[in-house]
Amino acid sequence: MHTLRLRDGDREIEVSGSAAFIRQVLDDIPELWARLRGEVPAQPSRIRMPPPPVEPALAGVAEEA
């Protein structure tokens, strides 16, 4: 079990959990602080995967039906 506590002026974030969870929170900190300040968050630092491609075989079946 790990604990992370961050303070920004009168605001504070404290989370506890596994090392992987704490790492995810650290990645999301800029977005979390922006939300707490009422700002529109910048593009998150995490990688967003594109949607999976449409299977050509399934696309042909849908067109024939």
C-alpha cells in the first residue's frame, strides 16, 4: 500500500493504493488540478488509442444485407 499527498495552496489531494494506481494518479495530476481550479484541462498526458479498424469481412456482410 502506497500513499501520495499533494498540496496546492489550500487544496490537497491524498490517494492510497497500489504502486500502479499511484502511477496513474501521477499521470493524471495536471488534469485533476485544472478541474479543481475550474479550468478547462489541457490534453491529458496519457496516450489515447485510436478506435479499432472495421473488419473488411464484416463491412461487406453489412452492405449485402
